[in-house]
Amino acid sequence: MSEPSPLTVDEQITYLRKGVVDFFVEEELRRKLERSLQQGVPLNVKVGFDPSAPDIHLGHTVLMRKMKHFQDLGHKVVFLIGDFTGLIGDPTGRSKTRPQLTREEILANAETYKAQAFKILDPERTVVDFNSRWLGELDSYGFVRLAACYSVARMLERRDFRERYQRNESIRVHEFLYPLVQAYDSVHLKTDVELGGTDQLFNLNVGRDIMPAYDLEPQVVMTTPLLVGTDGVAKMSKSMGNVIGVEDSPREMFGKIMSISDELMWSYYTLLTDRSEEDIATRKSRVASGDLHPKDAKVELASGVVSDFHGAQAARSAADEFQRMFAGKGVPDEVRGSTLPADGKVGLLRVLVSLGAAASNGEARRLVRGGGVTVEGSKVTDETLELDPPGPYLIQVGKRRFFRLRLEPGSGAEDGS
């Protein structure tokens, strides 16, 4: 078990406050930290994850980095896999009932989640638990007692429930159970602090509200922002196509970070690095004064993030390749190679779909019309273009995706490196 931090309470709060949006209640955390120092007992910090999908992107790591901050200070972090709550399906932000996953799907996603999460968290200082361990054993009496701790009126204060109710849309009873069983996790674990994204504020506060009914001190609630995606508009989401994946290659991760706006860069500095607020403010001031070029500040950001997930050497290589590609207008060392069966000319739209550069002919057509496709270094604007066998052709889609394609009669499509 980690020893409590040697830092003062004020120093710990300053470190933990960075990048936090909601903080209920700071004075309560101060008292908990003082008691932790006096008694030599670390705080019990809980974060729940509902593994509805296997992939983690940088938006997820904002919360994980705050978990790491508590670990840095010697506190106990419980990485709670919501295998029971996942069977219900978190309705947060949903305009309709969320599909339920099978237990097998949840457990498979959870294993992938853990492997990716430990790129940020220290596995030796992380307690991984599954809430089915106690919720699966909660009997009917326990569920009735839990439900009696909260009113329907309070539940309808939650925005998505309220809006669906006002539109006379269906709300299933099991959806009301989600925030209650999440709250019971805090009761079972005797949580001191629960962390979550800003969209989880209601659920986290339900835990705060019901803990006194079980003769427990209310947990402190802290939320982190939802990271804006590479488009600079919407929150990072796979469905929006604006994600930077934890398992993206160093080159791809570096390039995507370099593509964000100069203004968004400062949010990424705050949420994706451990730099102090003072350090970030100094960099921002230097950029504003012209002492530091925005591109150089962004290179430093991208290098730091890539280093966190892939190591310092990979970050240096990605930075060198980016400089060579975009300053020197070069071609990356790693170009995806593919072969496509062709007994004659092949239309460009079919090629883009076969390469995985577009999901459909319609998307491929939009890429071409938008000027996002080059063949052998020349931008293509004719969506009816056909390629003659055998090639090879160097095809670039967007700024960072390169393919080398051969058209071979009777061959099967293969991917190489």
C-alpha cells in the first residue's frame, strides 16, 4: 500500500484541482486529507468504468490522468469495472434506452480497457475490482432499501430523464437503477472521493446523497472536462471521427495532435499533460508575445503525449518524420502497401473503399470532391478517374494517410507494411 503524500494539504489540493470542473466539496476534501496525514491512511478514490466499447481514446485518459495524480500523492485508486452496471447500460446523454451488452462482451472489453489504462496508471498501485462481486449478491431486501434512499422527483432532475419524460418518451425502470447501483458501489467501497467526467455529475452526486443513509461520510465528487476532438468542435468520440486513439501509432498520434488548432492546444496541455498551470500559462504568454512559435509549442505537446504512450524514442522518431513530411514535403517511411485484384482499369472510388480510406463510395466521392486525395503527388478532382494495372501507385488521403497500391490480375487483396 502506498504511503500518504509528504506534501501539505494545500499542496495536494493545488495539484489535484488542476483541470477539474466540478468540486463537491473542496473543504470536505481538505478535512479528509488532513485526517489522512494525521492517521497515515491513504484516501480511497473510486473511478467506475462501464466498458461498453473496447477502445480507449485520449478523451478517456483525461480522467485516468486525474486518477494518476491521486496515485502520485500516495492515495489508493480503485479502477472499478462496471460489469454489473454494464448489463443495465448507462443512459447518460441518451435520448432513448441504451442497448444492453452481454456479460461476455463486457468482460472482453474490460480486459482491453485494463491493458490500455495501464499506459497511464501504475498497475502496482491500482486496485482493479468488478462491481458484480457485491451487486450480484445484493438480495431483494438490499435493492428495496437502496431504492428507498432516493425519490422519483430527484431522479427526474437529471436532464436526459427530464427531457424524455417531457417528450412523453419511454424511460424503463431499470434505467433508474443505474445511478442507484453506481451509488451503492461507493457505499460498499466506503469511498472518500469519486471521480468522473462532467457528464457523470448527477450519478456521482447520487452516491454523495445516499451514503449518509448507510451511516457513511459523503464522498467528495470531482469531475474532469470532456476533451474536445481534433475537429475543435465536438467532444472526442469515435462516432464523430475526431478521436486520437491510445493505440494509434506514434506517427499517427503525433500528426493528429499537430492538426488541432492553436487555441485547442492549451486545453490539451492542461488535460493531457502533468505540466503545472503556471508552466502552461508561461508557454501561452510566450506564444502571445511572439517569443515562442505556436508550432514549436504544439510539437512539444505532441512529443510529450506520444512519449507517455509509446516512449521517448518513438516520440523523437515521430517528430523527425513529421518535420520531414510536412516541412520537407516528403513521404513517411511507413506506407501501407496493398494489392487489389484487377483484370482491367479500376475506379478510384472503389480503390479508396478497398484501401479502407473511405467507408463507402459516397464517402470516397466526398473526399475527392473536397480535394483530399492525391495520386502520385497530383491532387485528383475527377471522381470518375480509373487506374491502369499494374502500378504501383502512391495514394495520399488527407494529410497523414499514405498507401502504395498494386493492381494485379487475379490476385487477392493483401495488406503489408
